Amino acid sequence: MTIQVVILAAGQGKRMHSSLPKVMHALAGKPLLKHVIDTALAVAPGKKPVIVYGHQGQILRDQLGEQDASWVEQKEQLGTGHALLQAMPAVKDQDRVLVLYGDVPLISVNTLNKLIAATPAQGLGMITARLPDPAGYGRILRDAHNQIVGIVEEKDATETERAITEINPGIYLLQGSHLKKWLPRLGNTNAQGEYYLTDVITLAVNESIPVQAVQPAKTEEILGVNDRIQLARLERFYQREAAENLMRQGVTLLDPERVDIRGEVRIGRDVVIDVNVILEGRVVIGDRCLIGAHTILRDTTLGENVEIRPHSLIDGAQIADECVIGPFARVRPGTQLGGKVHIGNFVEVKKSRIAEGTKINHLSYIGDSKIGRQVNIGAGTITCNYDGVNKHRTIIGDNAFIGSCTQLVAPVTVGARATIGAGSTIIHDAPPDKLTLSRAPQQTIDHWQRPLPESQK
Ligand code: UD1
Ligand code: CA
């Protein structure tokens, strides 16, 4: 039987005090709703989840991919039962419908698979959890045989019911045909005047349909985000888990509380990551790399034994074995470094291919360039790649030596083994093997005197 996931995401999220829809706020760099969509696709591969959206639906559709889900609008937010009803045209009778919430981002694939395995095909499955402080949640009602018989919302609960600590996280697995029968029957005579999805539990019990409960591996999985404080707490939980996973795989984190993973990372063994490192997007780090403090790696691949020194920002780069980068380096998208390249402090490299063993150690800008092997680029070298309209390329051959403070006005080629004298402005190609320089002659002015202060004149 097919699992059809429905994600309820029409709530406004007033407590975020934001112009962004709540489910578009990021956790670990990814919108809350995207976490849930990814989980849905892991549980039901190849099956588009149905997303029930409300306010600002177009923002959701634009940013999350129109094509990756079936989008259903709930024009008025009349409650969770009403929200799920809107999805019914997209649900088949024989589907098993898994209901998730767009603002409960960390529910795990494992827990959902446990729920699916534990629930009989014709039964009703749900997740429950015990919280020391159950405030705000619907409470689980059980009979003398410990069977679930219903859910009562906090606003409708009696004093005794409020003391119950087993709560409803709002995640259910139900038969499509059952939902189609029950949802239209829901009423809204309750404290909030809403159509409560939770009332289907009672309808199931009345029809003697077994209700199966499953507990999450960790409580944080079922926590929702209603405000920015809860969002920050879940972010910390997520980061702690991500850090522990890395440590289990053989990565040393000098302080697991001070590393942030915002994407998908693959890290080899015996990598050491210092404090305040952020890894974003797709990051691959080979064995034995050292990542210095206060560094950001984004969409970057590092080979083995690479050293990134502190305060570096590496974005969209391919970096081969044994490179040394930083401190204070900025490597920008489209950069490819061969083995043993050195990029030093206050060096910016953009969209350039730099071959093995080349050194650019201080204060340089290298953009749109192709640089050969074993080249030495002196301090303060600048590729003038932009004429105000177009970008141009600089090509430097193997073993060239570029003297300090050289400006290479692109398009320009420096031949292999060429030497460029310090302080040159190179506007024509420099031939291989020769010294090329452009330099105003040095003068000394005789009889020149420093100006005197007025008082000494
Ligand atoms: C609901 C449950 C409650 C449970 C709690 C867990 C009901 C009646 N109550 O409470 O038992 O403990 O979730 O968080 O179901 N939504 C819509 N359209 C609507 C209303 C809500 O799409 O008209 C979506 C929201 O975007 C959200 C989810 O449904 O993702 C839950 O809504 P919310 O209002 O936060 O839940 P509660 O009513 O507080
Ligand atoms: Ca509500």
C-alpha cells in the first residue's frame, strides 16, 4: 500500500512576528518545511507529498519548487481537520495517509518508519510522547486497559485532563478511505470553534478501529516551532546531533558546541575542526585536514591533508591535497587549486585554476585566471580583470615569478619561467624565460628640503 504524506502548513505563525511565512524560516540553513518535505521523500520515495498551504502560498511554491509537491490551498484556517480535508482530492481510498506538520521539522525517518511498521493496514497509528511540561499540547486519553480513546485539546480540557503528561505531537497514519468518511463529519463546537483533526481518534475508536501509538526516539523530534526561541532551541539540538555524528565518524571537534552544519557534509578521518567553524551546502573534507577557527566552508571539496588557517572563507572551490590556505583568505566560486598550493593572508581568489605548488602568499587579488605550476606570485599582485564592462582572463605559465605589487591588466599572458619585475603594470603579454618590467625611472632630487613648520620659518 502506498504511503501518501500530507503536510499541514497553512498556519500563519503569528508568534514569529515576521513577514516571512513561519515554515520558511531556516533551521540549519534550510526552511522548516523543506526539512519535512525531505523527510516525507525519504519515507515515501518518489511520491510527491501534498502540502496544504495558506497565507503567502506563492512564496512557498516559488522557493520550495512547484514541481516537488502537490500544493493544495486552505483559503481559511478553520482548524487541522479542515486543513486535512482540503487534501482529500489528492488522496486515494487505499492510500495510507501520513500527516506531518510543516512546523515540526525534526521528526526522524526512523521514528516514522517505526510508526508505519507498527500500524496495522486498516488501523490508525499516531505518535505520542511524555513531556514534563505538556502545556499547549493536546492530551492523550486512555481507558482502564491503557487503550487510547481520544485526544483533548488543552483549551477544552478539564483540570484532571490537563495533568496528563502524554501529549499529541500531531503525527498520524490513517487509511485514506477512513479519512474521507470521517473528515466531513467533524464539528467545530469546541473552545476554539475549529474543526479538530484530533476528533478522528474518537471516530476510529467508535468503529473499533485499533489505535496504535509509537514513541519518538528523542523528544526533540516532535517539538514544533511557534516562535524564534523554540526555533533557536531546535537549532541547538540539531547542531548537537550533527556534531556528535561527526565525532562518531572520526572527526575531532575542539568544541562540539561551536561548530555549525548547514547542509550535507562528508568528512574523512582524523580531521580536526577548531571553534566557530560553519560548514554550508555540500562540503567534502578529506582525511587529516585541519580547519582553523572562525572559518566558513561553503559548497567546497577539500582533498587530504589540507590546512585551512583561521578566519578564512572558502566558497564553491575544489581544493586538492596538501594545500595551505589562510589565515584570512577568501576563495570564491569557480576556484580550483592543484596540490600543495599556498594561498596566504588577505588573498582573494575568484574563478581561477591554479596548478600544483604555486604560492600566492600575501595581499593579492587573483580573478578569472589560469596559473601554472610552481608559480610565485609576489605580495600585492592584482589581476585587473574588469574593464568596467567585461571580465578578462589572465594566464600565467609554469614557474613564472611575478614580482610584488604587479598589476596584470587582463587580457594578458605571462609566459612560462618569465620574471616580472616588482611594481610593474603589465599591459602586453610577457614572453617566456625573460625579465619583463615596467617601471618609472628612480630619481633623487638634490638640494630638496622638507617643509618647515610655520613656527620655525
Ligand atoms: C494541534 C493539535 C494538538 C497537538 C498540536 C501539536 C488539533 C486540533 N490539535 O494543535 O492536539 O498537540 O497540534 O503541535 O489538531 N494548520 C493548518 N490549517 C489550520 C490549522 C492548522 O494547516 O487551519 C497547520 C499549522 O500550520 C500547523 C499544524 O496544522 O502546522 C498544527 O496547527 P497548530 O495551530 O499549531 O496546532 P494546534 O491547533 O495548536
Ligand atoms: Ca490552533
